[in-house]
Amino acid sequence: MWLSDSQKIGVGLTAFGLFFMMMGVMLLFDGGLMAIGNVLFLCGITAIIGPKSTFVFFTRKEKLRGTICFLGGILLVVIKYPFFGFMVEIFGFLNLFGDFFPVVFGFLKRLPVIGPILSHPALARFQERVAPECK
């Protein structure tokens, strides 16, 4: 499967968004970095799957609780409550994207360097708890 140019840009935006979020958390919940990370992440997801699919994904009835928590967490980060916003956002993120963990672990297990690391018994037990259908 080949990615279009806009999808490649989306992957980069999503990666930079996650990087800025991680840096914001590492720098003791810096609200500015976390807000930039959130904006980049949302723009990246939109560029990867398209605006209409993004809207449909975030407004599905079974994902409504995750969407409210994720967007509410972003709002809390923007209005200068980064720690609480991050906690609410993580809960929403797990509710929204938790179904993708088996796919991600399956992909990572096929990579040359990361695959053997994920096959370590300690990590395999963790992986069975997070994504039981990906053995």
C-alpha cells in the first residue's frame, strides 16, 4: 500500500504532534508544547484519513465518550490546566484508538529490530493484556 503525498505529510504531522506532546509532558506539563502537539496530531490524522473520514470517526455513537474526553482534554490543556487535560485526553485517546492496538502490535512484531524485542517474555505478557487477539 502506497501513501499519497498528503498522507505522508499527515504521518509527519502526527509524529511531530506526538513528539511535541511527549516534550510537553517531559518538561513538566508545558501547556504550550502540549497544545501545539494536540493541533499537529489532529491535523495529521485529518491529512491521513481525510476530513470526512475524520469527522465520521470522531462522531460515531460508540466513540462519543472518547471523543468528548479527548476534545475536553485538549480544551483543558489550552485553558492552562495541562496536567488534568492530559489525563482526560489519555482516557479519551484510549477509548478512541484502543481498537487499533492489535494492528499496531502486529505491525511492530514484523519489524526486524523491534519484533524480537516485543517477543521478550515480559513484554509479551504486557502485550497479551493490551491486545489479546494479537499473539
